[in-house]
Amino acid sequence: MFSEVPTDWIANWSEDGTNISVPLTDFPELTAAEADAATGDIRKIMFAIAHKFYDAWNDTVLADRPNRMTLNKSISTNVDTGIATNTFTCRFENEITGQDVADEEV
């Protein structure tokens, strides 16, 4: 059965009513220097977050995945340049009236 609880997707997720917090150790692709608020790299932060959610999605058995949200990842490699391109696709079904994520069917 699908769980929408954040800690089922990112184990160390926490919030205090104002801020959310996740330890850097939850993002294996991200270092403290890359996540630094003043000198970090937003591309590496976004890549690590996308990877974390995709890994959680991929680790979830098919029957327990949501029907109104899907995550996909593809990788292509340019053999001439040696550059791999990761493409993450997130799809959400939204309620038309408020552009909010639609509830799962029961």
C-alpha cells in the first residue's frame, strides 16, 4: 500500500513547523562543500535530491507506488565526449481547481 509519509521516502526527514531538515548523509552524491549555502553548487544539490527520490521510488515495490505520481530516470552516454546525461522525469496528476496533487484512489 502506498505511503505518503515523508520518512518512508527519506528516512531522516524532519520538520519543526518552519523548516525542514535532512542530514547530508541521506544524499550520497552530495558533499558538505557542494551543499554549502554560500559556495555550493545548486546543480549538484538538485541532482542529489532527484537521485534520492528516484532511488526511493525504485526501491518501492510496484504495488506500493502511488498511481498519481511517477518517477523515471534514463541515462545516455556520448561516447565521443565521455559525458553521461541523466534525465529524471516526475509526473504528478493534479486537481484542476487548485493545482494540488490529486488524492490516491482507494
